[in-house]
Amino acid sequence: MKIALGADHGAFELKEALKQYVEEKGMEAVDFGCFSKESVDYPKYAYAAASAVAEGACDFGIICCTTGLGVSMAANKVKGVRAAVCTNEMLAEMTRRHNNANVICLGQNVVSEELAKKMVDIFLSTEFEGGRHQRRVDLLTDIENGVRLQP
Ligand code: RB5
């Protein structure tokens, strides 16, 4: 499995730890930066990692910033990306089962490294349920494509 990683300076350490973690688990990590704690702009790194997932170059993405919020906003603007900020194990599981999320967003100042690793394990090993959830995910794609959804 190929994992795209991205982070800004606010989560450089978490990204480095998760990169090592996924490699230890036998997966390939593709690191889109940043590469130091020097201040950078999170949309650029979120966009790079999210685009790799959207284009099929990577299977999933792990994108981090101080809160997880900014990178999730950026990632979700990339067509084909379903990015979810996760702060506990249940969210990491449910966003795979119901939303077919392909990017997990984590905040270095929000979750511990230990919890982040647990969420990554769950996120990468949980299958999408499909069924009625497929219809809903298809509606998300419709929004991307400019369809004006009716309630
Ligand atoms: C950077 O200071 C911080 O704004 C960023 O890491 C992120 O949390 C934004 O949402």
C-alpha cells in the first residue's frame, strides 16, 4: 500500500513519526513535505499529498497540521478527495465505513502520537461498507461535479 504524507511546520514531527510508522508496517510512504519546522503554508502540502491520492498515485493520504483543520479544508477542495479530521478511534473507523474517506487529517496539538498511530491503523484497515453509503458518497461526487442536489 502506498501512503501520501503531508504536513505543515505545525505537524512536522507528527508527520515524521507517522512516516516511520507506516514504513515499519511494510507500506510505502511518499512524503510531500514539509521537511523542517520552518514556517510554511499548509494548503500547498495538503494539496500535494491529496492530489497524489486523487490521481491514484497513492492509495490513502495522511495529512497533518497543528489542528488538522486547515489541511482538511485544503484537501477537500481536490476533486476525488474525501478528507476527514479524526480525533478518536471511532471517527477513524466510521469515516472509512460510511464516508469511504481516502485522507485522514490529524492535528499535532490535538492528538497524541500514540493515538494518531492507532487511528492510522484503524483508518488503513477498515473497509468501506458500500450499500446505502455508496449512494451518499456518490452524492458527494455529484456536488464536486456541480450537480445542484435537491433534498
Ligand atoms: C499554523 O500555525 C496553523 O495555522 C496550521 O498548522 C493549521 O493548524 C491550520 O489550520
